[in-house]
Amino acid sequence: MKRTLLHPALLGMLACLLPLAVQAAPRPNILLIVADDMGFSDPGAYGGEISTPNIDALAAEGLQFTNFHVAATCSPTRAMLMTGVTSHKVGMGNMKEIMADNQKGQPGYETWLNDQAVTLPTLLRDAGYRTYMAGKWHLGSRPESLPGARGFQRSVALLESGADNWEAKHYLPAGTATWVEDDQPIRLPDDFYSSFFYADKLIEYLSSEPDSEQPFFAYLAFQAVHAPHHAPAEYVERYADTYVEGWDVIRQRRYDRMTAMGVLPRTAESVVSRDWGTFYGTPTLDWDSLDAEEQRYRARQMAVFAGMAEAMDESIGRVIDHLRSSGELDNTLIIFMSDNGAESTVLTEVAPWFYRLRYDRELEALGSRGSWSEYGRGWGYASNTPFYSYKGSPYGGGLRVPMIVRHPTLIEPGQRTPAFGYVMDIAPTLLELTGTPVPDGEYQGRPVHRIMGTSMLPLLRGESDRVHPEDEVLVYELAGGVAVWQGDYKLVHARSSALGDSAGTRLFNLRSDPLERQDLAQQEPERVASMLAAYRSFVDEHGLVEVPDDYNAWEQLNRNARQQFLERHGRQLVIAGVVLVLLVGLGITAWRRRRR
């Protein structure tokens, strides 16, 4: 066979031109999508029965993570997502709503992104990216911490932890609900529905500069599926009969599906358990113990949740369709993830009168405008299949979430990885991918925290099967719940008051026991001591302020809500009290005069 050889001069010319060709390759766009309080098994690609075809397509076309971890509540996760630094250093050492008294005002616990945090959108904007955001912010409401001040050129944002999905209405006692566009307060449209609105706004921003040659970074942060659960009636009705058999049946079916799909190895025949008291103070309700009316009500609650998730997925699909029609899709890296595990809290039990007076809770109204729907421990237990516990917990149910990365030329489609990943890893991954310099302790003349995460790019490219070295130790803490990872091992240390988990220090091998059922602490005391020592070192190095021994998150929530209410309305209450006293005094005086 005759071989054609290139002339040496031509080879030299090609060698000179190759770097220019590589340099001229367009930098990728980035679409970062975050669901709120979505459990590990809710999307179809992770075993769920909810219709999520767009999320599932991302999994089929990209890399699906099965061992990805975040913080157990929203603002600490979002702080690490936006900075690549532990939440304890950038202002979100604990969530504002449950901040312990001894943490308030401490460095790293400001409840907003502090001045030592430089954000991912800031770095990308300064590197030539267009930066857009639509959705939930929850990283501070002072001017210096709003989206526009933190790198987004266009943004529409809900500033607080959550809100109504149909109207401008807060959802917590003493809470507020503030939407801003480009950091200025706005009035929501009459046809507002959160998921549809955020997708519409992001598409508007993406369409605003059709001739721009700059790549974009777009952050789409849904309120879905955070309570209150709302969805248009047609979405809810699709699930009218889906959940009538209860959470135990759904949890087992999801586990059977996910293990058959290969999402997780099958390490147990059943993931339905009534003996959660071994690990948790409050076991899940027995579905069969509920009467028919209660079962009907609770099945409807889950139907609303599912409808809300489907409406979010449809909104994701509309944004992807826009990218496809504009020719941007093939050069866009898309990440989908949840900010923490599924919720178990029943707020109507925390503040019953507030929700009774403010919302319609009748079965027929659930999901509609003016209604309140939340699904509690039973359905949260199904959403977090196959893991223990819920949002707020250092166990798998709080920390292990769906995460998918898709890019048609960077990532081989249809792959799954059991590699451990952490939310702090996303920022350095995107900075390396885009060729953006990483600050080394200083940015534009001011000191900033160094990024602590590890780039996942070698894993995404198929060059490695790990993100973190096997001997690396990673430490997490929130509200008294601690997790420490090293290689295949995870140590959990929890107080009895830490968001419902029973006290104890437990050790698991996640490779052989991903469900965290086999406590190895007694068998491996040296490993336990070593990992606890790593936690203590983390506390000292990063200024972690531990909660008091008598801390209880839900008691703190109520105490903080009362304090916030008094701070916001104290003056009006004093004035009203004085007026009331004067009126009563005048009334008594008038009564006495008549008696004479």
C-alpha cells in the first residue's frame, strides 16, 4: 500500500498553525441548572416515576453522577457552588433561618456572601463571558451581595429561601419575599408561575445579544420543588392515581428501577424500613395505619409535588430548545443538580396558625393559587430513595443528590460515574474548562479566599476515574451535623438536636454499603479517631463556629422568626400598643363619666 508523506516544510507550517487553531476554538457556553429540594430518585434517570424527559435526555447524552454531594440545605450549597470555597468562610456557615445565637455576627456567618468571596460569575464576566441568572438567590439581600454585584450582568432573582410560586407572597412566619431584576425590586406579572417565569426570563436574556461573539454563563435556579408545592392543574392531574399505594410501595419500586438501570449496585432486597429509630429520632409513618381519607390527601400532596417537578422539567426543555434553535446547544456545557436532599419538615406543625390563616389547605385546592401543600417525612422518604434521612442531615438523604453534566464533544454520552464529587468542585471545573485564571488569595487588589474544590475536568474527559485522591480528606458541617469523607469511607457525627438525627458517630464504607446501613465504627476505631481529628483540624483552620450542645434547629427557627418579626415590626407594635392603651384609657374614662 502506497503511503503519502508530507513535505518537511509543510509539516513545520502545520506545527506552527496548530496552536493558533486550538486558541481560536470557541470557549464553551455554560448552563448551570439547580433544582431546589429534589431527592436523589425523583428524576426518571435516577429511578423515579415522575415524567422528566429533558433531565433524562441530559443523562443519556452526558455523564450521570451517582455519588455527588452537596450541603444539606440551600444557601450553604449555593455559596459553595458560586465560590468553590467552604460555606464557613464565605458567609454561609449556617443557614440564616436556623443560625445559632453564638454564630450570629461571626466571620463566615454573615448570612450573605462576604467581601472575601469572589464568585464564579464575577471571574467569568471579567474573562469575557456574558453572565445571566434567573431564579432563587438566597445569598444575601444587602446591595453588595445581590446578583448584579456578584458578577451577573442581567438577573431576575428571588432573594430569600423560598416563596409562593403563584404570587409575591412569603411562606414563613415573619418572612419576606423579594424579587429583583438587575438588583432593583420588581412587580411580578399577573400570570406568574415560578418555573415558567424563570425559563422565560433566561431565554429573554439569552436572546438579548444575538450577534454577540462572547460565550455565556447562565444560571437557572428554580424554586421547584421547594415548598409550598404548586403546579398548574393539568400537571397535577397526570398523577391523580400514581401515589394511592403509598410511599413504601413507591420507595421500593424506585429502588428496583434504579438498581435494574445500574444507577446503584443492589445491596439490599428492601429499602422499606420501620426501624429508623436506630439512626433517627422520628420514624416514617406507616402508610397502612392511615385511614382512607388521610391516604387520599397525602397521595394528592405527592401528585402536586410530581406535577411541580414535571413543570420544571418542561421549563428546562424550553431553554434547551432555545439553545438548539439558536445554534448554541452543541457548544454549551449543561449541568443539572439539586441543592440538597428532599425535605421532611412539616411547616404547618411548626406554625399551625400562620398556615391556617394564610393558605387554603383543602384537598381540592392543593397546588392551586392560594393553597399550601407540603409532603412531609413519608414522601420525602420516597424522594430520597434509597438513602436514610432528609434535607438538613449529614446522612445520604441530606447530602447525596442527582447531578448530570452534558457536553457533546467533551463528554462521551450515556456514561455513569460512581466517583465521589462535591459541590465545591464545580467552580474550579468551569474555570479550568473556560481557561479562566484562578485567584491565588487576591483578586483586583483585595484579599479573597482560595478555591478549595478540585477540578472534575479529567473525569469529564475520561482521563481519570476519580476527582479526589483516595487519601484526601473532605469535611462538611452544618447545624451540628458532620460528615467526613476519605476514599470509600464516610464518617457521620451528629447531635440528637441536629435536624432530627439521633446522636452518634458512625462509619460507613460507601463502596460496599452505599445505603449507610452497616456501622463500622466499633470495628475500625483508629479510622474513626483519624477522621474525627481531621474534623477538629478543619474547625481550627477555617474558623468553624460549632452550635451549642442544647441547639435545636426548629426551636432556633422559631426564635429567629420571632426576633426578625420584632426587628421589622417592633416600632409599629409599640405605636399600636400606645394607641391601644390610650383608646382603652379613653374608653374607661368615658364609661366612668356615664356611671356618674
